[in-house]
Amino acid sequence: VSFDIEGMAFPYSFGSHCLDRVVAELDGYGTDRLVVVTDDVVARLHGDAVIPALTAAAPVHLFSRPPGEGMKTVDTVRDCLDAAVAAGATRRSVVVSFGGGVPGNVAGTVAGLLYRGVRLVHLPTTMVAATDSVLSLKQAVNGQSGKNHFGLYRRPEAVFVDVALLRTLSDRELRSGMCEFAKNALAIHPDLLAPLRERLRAGVLRELDTLLWVIEASLDAKRAVMRYDAYEQGTGLVLEYGHTVGHAIELCDARRRGVDAIAHGEAIALGALVAAHVSAALGHLDKEAVAVHQELVEILGVKERIPIDVPRDEILAALRRDSKRGFLSVGSDEVAFVLLRALGEPLGDGERPLVPVPLRLVAEVLDELGIGG
Ligand SMILES: NC(=O)c1ccc[n+]([C@@H]2O[C@H](COP(=O)([O-])OP(=O)(O)OC[C@H]3O[C@@H](n4cnc5c(N)ncnc54)[C@H](O)[C@@H]3O)[C@@H](O)[C@H]2O)c1
């Protein structure tokens, strides 16, 4: 299929056991080198199957780091750039992300910086990456005080998803992907909620049919939003639903628990639940819609993952440095939020779906939900 956004379409292909087709495509790129960015877990699980295959298209320089948010740094990007140049990368080289959203964002940033921009190809291996992060031009790494503070926009040449590579995902990682999907269903396509609940209850997350359904539905939801706002700076900010508190929780927990920290999607689901309670407290969202959020968090198994020992003040401090700062002018005791007035209907001024929320109210909701300590 073609992922069609504001005249910046790129091909998105998916299938099962289709590496040979990927290699045949890459063969046509006329590239002199592939700089493959991955993490150590993906390299161990799938490197033997994928790297020799890719070598048939061009010589591969492999760059790998221990997995997790800790890899998403400017230092990693600089190391990767230096290693690519030392390995002989040129303007004709292609940066290939091979892994989840973390290697994907590192690779995207590297592709944008290397010689002021070389081609980027994504080979996602998580649900979060296949259904969300590769369907975005946004590439970024984390700073000391916040997620995704340093980055750029880069359109990939192509995305290739081989769902056979997703088989090794843990139940938790699979559910993390479903959390991002649930966020899109809540904020953009509420008609997806019923079939999602059905599949979650039936426990058929691993089935090929479910994976393909989620991929297709995610393509639809993202296309609907990004067609008019490819850079996600206006109406496209609806995709950030759940991300304000979600990112703050994810960052604070990752600092504490490293690879055992709450997964990205899990944090976003919690962020969406907080947003729903905030919106209800401000008199917008009704009880039934809040209950839908609550139920999803429960069937997605996120309740057990709530970080209770991250100090609440740390979460609030991270909120003040949210990467959306500046899109909306807010007071010093407020933070810009994506809130819903109803499922699928964001609040806002029509230009941007952002509203100011007092930090005090967020603190109350965190307290009520037992998030942080
Ligand atoms: N617009 C965007 O660019 C965008 C959108 C959504 C998420 N993101 C970013 O993506 C990141 C989250 O992505 P993620 O959840 O994929 O994280 P991730 O890349 O850290 O992957 C999660 C874990 O799964 C492991 N893994 C990857 N593939 C596997 C496989 N096939 N089998 C078994 N284990 C595997 C990884 O080693 C890692 O430990 C966050 O940093 C987030 O900010 C970016």
C-alpha cells in the first residue's frame, strides 16, 4: 500500500516471511552501503536471519546498542554517525532501522544528519514501531530532562514489515503495541474500540489475522490525521493523546528501573486514562467515556504496571518540560494537553487540539489513580 500524506507518500509493504522481497527491493536502490541500526536483543533474535540476507543488497555496517530508552540519546546518534563515516558510508548509503521505535528513532535522526540527509528505510520488529512510529516523519532522541527533545523530520523511502519477525515479542510488548492502537481508537476512530475489545478478550493478539487487522486499521487512522498535517504540528497533534503524562511516566520510570520500566505503549495508555479523568473533572467527558478508558487499561494489563515509586513531583516536573511546550501559551502552573470532549472528538480551537490544564488538577488525578508516590 502507499502511505499517502500531504504529497509525501511512501510505500508501506507488509507480509509474512517476505525478507527475500525486501532484499529484492533494496537491490534496486543503487546503494553502496546499508547502515543498519538495531539493539542487542533484536540483533540476537533476528540478526542471523536478516543481516546476511541484507548483505545480498549491499555491504552492511551493523550498529547495535543495549535496548531501551537509554539508547535514545545524542551520544548514540553521534557514535552511529562516526561509525558510519568510518565504515565508508557515502551520500548513496541507506540507513536501515531494524527493531522497535527506539532503533527507529535513532536511525531516523542519523539518516537526517548524515551528510545533511541520506535515505532511510524501516524494518520494524515491534507492534509500536510497525503501527505507529514508522508512520510518522518525526525522529528524535531524549535529552536529560525530557523525551524526544532533540530531533528532526525525515520521510522514509519505504517501510517493510515482516510479521514473522514479530513472533518473538513477549505478551507484554505485544500489548504495548495494542495500547498505542487503543489510544488511536479512543482519540480518532472509536468504531475500532468494539472489535479491539473483542480481540483482547478472546486473547488472539498473536494471531496473524489480528496483527494484519491492527496494521491495516492503524494505517487508516494515521492516514486520516496525517493527510492534512504531515508534520503533526496542528490537527495531527491528536496523535499525542495520552502522551503528555505518558512520556513523563515513561521517562521517570526508565531512569529508575531501566529495561524493567513501564513499556512505551503502557505509559501512553495510562496517560490517556489520566487525560480522560482530567477532561471529566473539567466538565467535558462523560462517565461512560471515562469507563471505556478504564476498561481498556484493565484488559490491556496495564493496571499492574503502574509505577508506584516514581515520586509524583518528578512526574510533574517532567510535565513542565513536555516536548509540546510552546505550541500553546500556558501559564507557569499549567500544561498543554490533548483532551477529548467525547470519544473521537478532541477539544481545542480547531487549529490545534490542545487545551491548558492546571498542574494541580493533574496531581489530583495522579493521586486518585495511584500513579507515582
Ligand atoms: N512518531 C514517532 O516517531 C514515535 C511514535 C511512537 C513511538 N515512538 C517511540 O518509540 C519508542 C517505543 O517503541 P517500542 O515500544 O518499539 O520500543 P523498543 O524499540 O525499545 O522495543 C521494545 C523492546 O522490544 C524488544 N524487541 C524489539 N523487537 C523484538 C522482537 N521482534 N522480539 C522480541 N523482542 C523485541 C526490544 O529489544 C526492546 O527491548 C519510544 O521511544 C517512543 O518515543 C516514536
